[in-house]
Amino acid sequence: MAGGAAIAVHIDPADKGTTVNKFNINAIAIAIGFAFSAGAMAQTLSKDEYKSAKEGIAAEYRSAKAACGSLSGNAKDICKAEASGKANVEKAELDARYKPSVNARYQVRVARADADYAVAREKCDDAAGNVKDVCVKEAKADAVAAKADAKAQMKSANANDTAAATSAKANSKAREQGADARKNAASDKRNADYAVAKEKCDAFAGDTKANCLNEAKADFGK
């Protein structure tokens, strides 16, 4: 197809802790009629183009998942999480091209946050004890922050769109809603960071742990 491109799944052997045949990696390249380039993103899709691209994403995911079969243990789990996350993000991006909207753009950011979290969570399984617990909490905190930012942006955009169609009063309300959204996002991030700080305190005991928890509460206003 004109303007088409191939999107390749790259599996970094260093991330998997095992050697993967380069030929197999390079072979995981499925041509999707409309790649997500800057030019293509500016265009809307017909129903047939959307269907074709969606089938391409599904084919690419199957190939990427099959390539994970050469791995074992947690490296295999990470590989599968990466393949699944990439497919989900591409689906969200495709939907945003097919039916552009504020919500569609929000769903793309949520898909990215979920994909990043899924991979990070799997990588935490390479650790143990408190190190693993902290790793999981940090991964969750990153996901919470990303989604909070995405929600704040969506609410602000929706409020601004509404304001543009009404009056100066609506503009003022839009600013208030945007401020509230940013405040809520900051609160979500603070709570997630507090959870990380608390988890780190579990590495201690007795008075040291108690002091650690008190400092965490003071730092995050708990």
C-alpha cells in the first residue's frame, strides 16, 4: 500500500538475560499497511484501512509472542509482556487514528502506562524480598503518575472544548476544572510515592523502621 511501512518487534537480548538469534529477531517484521509515522497519524482511515491495519497488528503480535518461545523463565514472561503491551498500544493508536477524539488520545496514554507497568512488573520478578517489593511499588507509582497526567490532560481538553463552544463564564469554569484535575493528579502521585517510601521502610526494624515511617508520613503529609 502507498505510504505503508513495516513495524518490527525488537527484543533486546540484554533485557532477557539470554542470547536470541538475530535472524529470528529480524524476521519478526510484519508489514502493516499504515505505519504510525507523523504523516500517517495526520490522516484518518477508511473502514477497510482500519480493518487491514488491525489484522496486521494481530499478526505482528502472534509473531512476537511465538519468538518468546525460545526463551525461558522470567525472560520469557518479560518478552510476552513486551509483545502484548506493544500490540495494545498500537491498537489504541489505531483507534485514535480511525476515530480521533480527546478520549481516544487518553486511551493511548493509558495503554502505554499499562504496557510499561506490565513489563516493569515482570522485571521485578528478577529480584527478591524487599528489593522486589520496592520495585513493584515503584512500577505501580510510575503507572499511577502516567495515568493521572493522562486524566488531567483529558479533563482539561474536554473542559477547554466545552468552553470554546460557550462563553467567558465557561472559560473560567474550564480553568477551574483543569486546576482540579491537576490537583487530583498530584494527589494520586503523592499517594503512590508514599506507598514506595513505606515499602522501603520494611527493610528496617525497630526504632529505625519507626523513624523511617514517621519521616515518610511527614514528607507526604500523612
